[in-house]
Amino acid sequence: MESKMRKLVKADEVPEGEIVGVTLPDGKQLAIYNVRGQFYVTDDRCTHGEALLSEDGELDDCIVECSWHFGAFDVTTGEAKAMPCTQALRTYQSELKDGWVVAEVSADGS
């Protein structure tokens, strides 16, 4: 599928150190993180316990910890950083454009 940059959320709706979840029209759930004014986008579901990181996660600098089992990921790379998480989070290329956080997501949401 062809990828394109999609508007996800206005940047001012994601305060520094916070996580905001969005659901695309196809149902795909993404998490947007503001780390020191830089925005990162990943899948919203923890790869271990299926928790929504935007609801059940705690962001500390660039590390999001899932409150279900205390696994953690680096939101800048998706790398699993703490057990029981071993599978990386999928990340998406993102940027700030005209006050919006946009990310490269394919037409089918992948």
C-alpha cells in the first residue's frame, strides 16, 4: 500500500511529557508522544499485554512504561527496554507541519 503523511492531532493538544491516542478511520490506534518538544508516533498497543499505552502508559523522557506489567519501550525507536516486553513497538515517521503532528501511515493503516 502507498504511504502518505496523515494529520493526527494538533501539536498543542499533546503537552510535553504526555501521550495522546488517536484512532484512524480504519480503526488503527496510534500513540503520539511529546518528548522535549519532539513528537514520536507508535502503535498504541503494548506488544506484551495489549494495553493502550495512551491510556495505561507513563512517559518518562523517551521511555513509555506500560502499567499492566511494567514493560517499557523507547518511543524514539520502538525498542523494548524492560521485561516482560521483548517485541518492539512499531514506529512511524512523523513531523510537525502547520501546527499538526503528521505521520507516514499507509492507506490501509499499516
